[in-house]
Amino acid sequence: MAASVWLHNHATNLARAARSMAASPLGSLMTISVIAITLALPAGLYGALENAQKQVAGWEGKPQISLYLTTDGAAQDANPLLQQIRALPGVAEVTYISPEQGLKDFQAVSGFREALNVLDENPLPAVIKVRPGVTAENPQASRQLFEQLQTLPGVETAQMDLAWVQRLHSLLELGKRIAWVLSGLLGMAILLVIGNTIRLAILNRRDEIEIIKLIGGSDAFIRRPFLYTGLLQGLLGGILAWLLLIVAIALLAGPAQKLAELYGSGPLLGYPSIVTGVALALIGAVLGWLGSRLAVARHLRDIKPR
Amino acid sequence: MITFHNVFKRYEASGDALRNVSFHIEGSQFVFLIGHSGAGKSTLLKLVSAIEKPTRGQVIVNSHNLNKLGNRRIPEFRRGLGIIFQDHKLLHDRTVFDNVALPLIVAGTPHQEIQKRVRAALDKVSLAHKEKVYPITLSGGEQQRVGIARAVVNRPALLLADEPTGNLDPDLSDEIMDLFAEFNHHGMAVLIATHDLRHIHRLEKPVLELEKGEMVWDDDEDEDSY
């Protein structure tokens, strides 16, 4: 078969698939919407989690290390120690909180003012807060710095506010894995939805298929319009999924922005990019094609000319 | 063109449809296949067009041994046949032109060639002026002529027809039979199943007769060949 004839045949089929979808707009729209919602759910979830993970990665890189100094040294000058810490590689910021300052802060937030006033002396140690810099932004490096600080003379105990971030990180990782599993399941759902649509289309055109078989149409020829229908529905479903995501994020943007401000983080939600849109359309198209391919293979065998 | 060699066809439900049928149709002959309904005419045509496979025996059509023809090669084999049905089997959501063009599209014929050949085929059956209408608006005789145009548009070596005039009045069915005779005149082999013996007397063509699934032989004919 000449290439131009082959191409013409494919173009005709694509046009015919589009026309047949336009002929039953409600049914087509429902199929496309089901595909869109099914694609948008895991895509949205995954996108949100990945964005959150990006924000957390920002926090994780800036863990705060608190060094509680020995109380007997409270009176002594902390400056040499501060100098020493500042000189360490990977240290971005060092803040000294004297016992007096600590007591004042504690009184202000705890409401224990009266109780604390009863005490003869200040029970609080001096605290040095250390924020690792860019060079120590990954978990291993900050842990190394933490161990280094822990062994400094005059440091009673050290604490790194990292564990919860790591837990959150693991949670998000789990969430992403769930999104993947969900994608797999919903992908199968799309195959079934498309498969069912195509099955009905095949049954509707049973006579036509029979006739085409009788006049020498190959299976590939008979399959083609159905594959195009599946492909087109999947493609449009993918594009619609992208639009749904944009609308959903627009609806959530206000509250999400407020939350992000409270946590002092970057934006929690990001609009899906064109690349995401293209990817969704492609995934939809592939699933649509595959779903109809499976359905056609399954049901075409049953149709024999009589 | 067609050779049957001790062919049996048995259906699970209804038993033997054909029993030990042997015959040979040479070159481009015009042959009638007659017999009462239920004698096995349709079954024989189904075996010839590879719709059914024989239970036993050998079927050779248009140089293809159908016993050895894989499913994948059936489409290619059928493109060498023109099949005409009593109920026309037209696609009612496509125009007359598109119906007739279907065998050419299926075979991957170039666009310009399709235009030319569809018009020629429609011209042959005197329906050139109806190419844009839908089959449903045509009379029974006209629909059958569209079916014939579709069957010959591919210039098949063999034309098969199962009761092609079953639903038509005598004048129309004569017209249709004359069309077949004309195609045969141009070198197409023709095998027509009918129970209308009038045509046989009128056209004086050789006859194969089936009775209860078996071949009945006329005394004055050579056993193996027509």
C-alpha cells in the first residue's frame, strides 16, 4: 500500500472518529469526563505532595541546632565559644541567648511568671542557637555538624529540630507512593471505561464489521476506527484533566496561600505546567489506545460473518 | 476456479449440511447452483468464500487451498471474490458511492483510482446518478444493483451470489441476471445459488444441483467438470 494511501486512510479514520464522537456528544463527553477526573485525581495528589516535599526540603536544609551550655559556666563569658562555633564550616548563623534572656522569654510565653519569680536563681542554661548554612543543607552534613557541636567543651546537650521534618518527609514520600499506586489502579479503571465504550461501539457496528470482513477488510483495517476513537477520547480526557487541575488549584489558592504564610514557606500549591498538560494528554491517549486495543482484540474475534 | 473434493460439512446443531460433494468449475464459467431450501446451497457458498471451513475434504478456490488458508490471509483471499447477498448488506449510514468504494478502500486503492472505478461500476448497473444518495432511499432492485456494483468494483475473478433475485419481481430479476451474464462475458467466473429455475431455462447455463446435502448429477453431463 502506498504511503499516501496509508496516510489518507489514517486521516479518514481520525476524521471519522471525531465525527462519530460529535454525533453523540453527551456520551462522548461523559466518557471524556470520567477519564479526565480519573487522571486529575492522582495527578493533583502527586503534584501537591511533590510541591509540599519541595517546601519541606527547604526546611530540612535549615534545621536549627540548640546547644544548652553547662550551668556552671553560665557566668563565664560565652564569647570564645561563640567565636569557635562561628569559625566552623557550614555554620550560617549563631544566636546567643543568655540565661536572663531565656528566663524573660520563658516568662513571657509560659504564664509561669509568678512561679518563676519564687525561684532564687535562674535555673535556665545559656543557649546557643546555630543555623547551618547552605553547605550543610543536606541531612548528612547537618548531622555531621550537629555531632561536632555536641562535643564542644561547655556544651551540656545539643538538640537538632530535624526529626519531625524527617518524619514529615517520610510521610510525604509515603503519600507519593500512594499516589503512584492510585495512579496504577485508576489507570486500569480508564482502560475499563474506554474498553466498555469501545465494546458498545463495536456491538453497534456489528453489521458493518461483518460486511467489511466479507469484502476482505483486514483486522487492522477494522480495528483502526476504534483505536482512533479510544485514542481521541483519552487525549481529550487528558487535556480536560489538566484544565480540571487548574480550576481546582484556583479554587484552593486562597486558603493555601494563607497557610503558607503562616508557616512562612513558599506557595503550597503550584499550577500544573504546560509540560504536565502534554504529559496528561499523552498518558490519556496511550491509555485510550490501549483500552480500545484490548477491547477490540477481545470482541472482534466474536464477530464472524454469517 | 472452484474445486470441491469429497467435501463434508457437519454442524453440531443440525448435522450434515454437505455430504461428499465433489465438483470442478473451470476458468470463467457461469454456473447455477440449484436445490430446495435447506439442500446446502448457502453452506456451499460459505465454504467457497471461506466463511466456513469444511469438516472434511478439500476446497480450492481461485488457486487458494482453503484448507491451508490461515485466518490472516482470508482478507486477501476475499478481495479476489465479489459476493452478493440476498439482503444486500449495504451500510446505511454511508452514501451509495461510499458503499461501492468500500472494497477499494479496504484494499488500499489510491484515491483517484477509487473515484474512477466506483463511477464505472455504478455506471455498469445504471446507478451513476444515485451516487450521493443513501441506500435507504432506493428501491429493492436498486439496492441490489448497488450490492452488485460493490461486488464487481474490485474486478474480482469470481462472483458469488446467494439468491440475488429472491426479493425481486420477475422483470427486475431478469435484469439482474442479465447483468451477471454480462460480467461473465467480460471474463468473470460466476456462481449463483437460486431456486428460481426460470433463469436456468432462459440463460442456458450449466447447473449444479444439491439435494439434502448431496450432489445430484445430470445424466448427459460429464461427472467432474462443467
